[in-house]
Amino acid sequence: MFFNKVLMTKAVIFSTALAIMACTVSTDANAKYTKRGEKWESSFKLLNNQSSDVDGNNGSKLEIDSDYGWGFTLGYNVNPHILVNFDFSSTTPSYTATAIDVDDGSSAQINHKMDLLESQFNVIFSLFASNFTPYVQAGVGWSFVDSNIADGPPVGGCWQTWWGLYCDSYQNTYNDDRFSYNVAVGFRYELDNSLFFRASYRQAVIDFSGSDDANIGSYHLEVGSMF
């Protein structure tokens, strides 16, 4: 599995900037010691997923557009350097799917929006035990991808309730749960009132069956609180 070269270039640039900041703060003898050790924390985040292309069998292809989304985290600081957390994020990017007819080789394009929900369990290592620190992250989990394309006719029914007869219908769509993993680099800054901010670049890989893996880079901006 190889990361998209353009996204990896962004990650290298981002990592270099973090290294420069790390060298700067590491020489500050007056840097404030953090109080995050043995504390829980949670955060809310905004994120920007970058566009990604996924090649499938027989020339089929999936082109996922860039999109903004939201998410949250809940974690525990084992000590000032190690944080373990659960990370959830949600986006609804537009996509173009190129389908290939297996009989005559003709192609057709589908333009739609998908629901992309990502759940990851991460281990985060902070370089310094101070209020400001660069960090690295690695995690595994799963991703739920819903094409929002119907896979059959609507199904409905009626039910008798205490307020009368209730009828409704629903329609299944093509969707899947897939194993995924991620790596990230970022920096963290804490205020004295237990608020903190994080900014990071993350590279996530979704293990699709029947096609190449999806490599999705994203920028995250978080605000949270320790308790």
C-alpha cells in the first residue's frame, strides 16, 4: 500500500514545520509543564478531507471530491506523553463513479453524494510534557461508506399504534463497513483553564475489497477540554 504522492508531500511539509516549532519551544527553559497526565479529555473538531481517486477492476473508478465535515474525540491521558482516544468523524463528499459493463466494456458515470463515517482508536505520543507540544498519532478502526444509491425497490409496511394506523417505507442502499487505519502529525496547545487546541494532518487508508485502497488526507482543527 502506497500513499498518494501529493498528499505525502503535504505531510512532509507539515512535519517539517512542526519540527522547526519543536526545536524552538524545546529551548525555552520557562515552558509550562502540562497538567494533562491521568486526565480525561474530549474535543469537537472541524475537518477538511482532500480529494481521492480509487481504481477498481476492469477500468472502473471512484473519484471522491474534497469536503468539509465535523467530528469529536474522547480520550484518556495515561501520562503527559501518551494519550489513547476514540475519534469519530463525518463527511458527505460528492463523488463520480465510473462503472464498466462486463459484457461489452462500455462505461457509465454516476454522480452522487456519499456518507463517510470514520471511527478510529488512536495512540498519540506528545514529544514534550509541556503546554505546547508536537505529536504523532497512529490508529485503527473502521469506516462506514454509504453510496446513497438504492440497491432495490422501496419496502414498506403498516403498523397499528395507540394513536392509529402508521405506514412508512424505506429503501436500502449500497453501503459497506471496512477496516481502516491512520497516521497523523500535529501540534497541541493548552490553556491554564484546561482548554486545549489541536491542529493536525492525517492520512487515512480504507481497505476496500475489489479495488485499490482509498487513501484520504485530511486537515483537522480541534478545541477541547480536560477533566
